[in-house]
Amino acid sequence: MTDKPLRLALFDCDGTLVDSAFAIQRAMVQVFEKFSYKEPDLDETKLVIGLSLDRAIARLLDRPVDDEILEMVTAYKQIFAKNRGDISFNEPLFPGILEMLTTLEHKDDVLLGIVTGKSRLGIDKILEAYKLHCFITIKTADECPSKPDPTMVIESCKQTGVLPENTYVIGDSIFDMQMAKLAHAKAIGVFWGYNTPEALKEAGADKLVREPKDIISILESDNNA
């Protein structure tokens, strides 16, 4: 028996679990061309990964969400689905992710979840491609407001019964860090994604990790009471 509190590790997907920047950029360029806009460069696209599609496109165009942007969202989804092909090639897991998830899955005091700007269809494709069945709660852009709104985290906590103070949001974007802080959860920023460590720290990251295995160390060391 243990009196250690149950903890919840909530993972972002794009830029945290999978390297999807080039697949996202390809579709974004195609949709911008379709609607006769200057295509964003890869660095610009990386900075909006994590937002819901409507907000991501709106930010790239530097204007509020409107009817045309909603049309662009529909076109993006169609283009991305057509481009998908071999998902293991287009959206590969980052090195060390599978091993880290497998280790955490077997810990009795840790629950795993996903909080993502992807659609439910998109995240289901990822989970099926890599046979990832370790997540007991999954919140997507289809069901919750876009990051950094804290709803994804709050709903995950309610679903699992884990307190926000015992919850960790693990991600690569400033939106992940901001979402964690708004939900009163802990924020862990990863080095291998699409935002700089400095930006993550400024956005509220409590800790930064260089490798996926470092996440295990943090969860173990934080639960030694």
C-alpha cells in the first residue's frame, strides 16, 4: 500500500509525442495557395502548432476567425487527410517517447492522458498507428476550447479524479505552458519540439526536459513524500 497521491500526466501531441511539423506545413502551404494567400514559412507554422486550426490559421493571417477561415479549416482537413498516406513516415514518434510512455503506463500512481489541438480523428489515427492504448483521457480541439484555455486540463482532472496540483501538462508550446498555469497544474516544457526553452520558461514552465526519459525522473522525484 502507498499513501502517494495519484498523478495525471497530460501530453500534448504535435511537437511532443510526434514530429508532425512537416506534415502540418505541407497542408498549410496547400490551403494558403488554394485561397490565394502568401504561404507561411515553416518557422511561422511551428509557432501556431498546438492551437485549434481556426485560431492557428487566423494567427497566421493576423486577423480574427471569420467565415473564410472556417472554410480554410475545412479545406485543410481534407488536404491533410489526402496527404496522410503512411502516418508512421509523416508523423513519426520522437525518439524515446514510446519507451517513456511504456514505463509510465506501468506505474500504479500515474495516469496518462492527451490534451491536443488535433481533431479526434487525427489523434485516433496517431494512436492506432503506434498502438498507443495507455491514455485513459483524451481531450481534443473538437470537444474543448483552444489552448491556452484551461478546459482540456480541468475536464481531464474531473474525469480522472486527480487534483490539478497533482497534474502535469507536458508540451512543447507556450500554449501548453499557459494552459497548465491557468488550470493550476504543473507545466513541463520539452526541448525537442517547436518552441525554444526560453519561450517555454517565459510562458510558465516549471521544469524543462531534454529527453523523454527525464519526464519519468520528474514524476518519480515529485512523488517522494
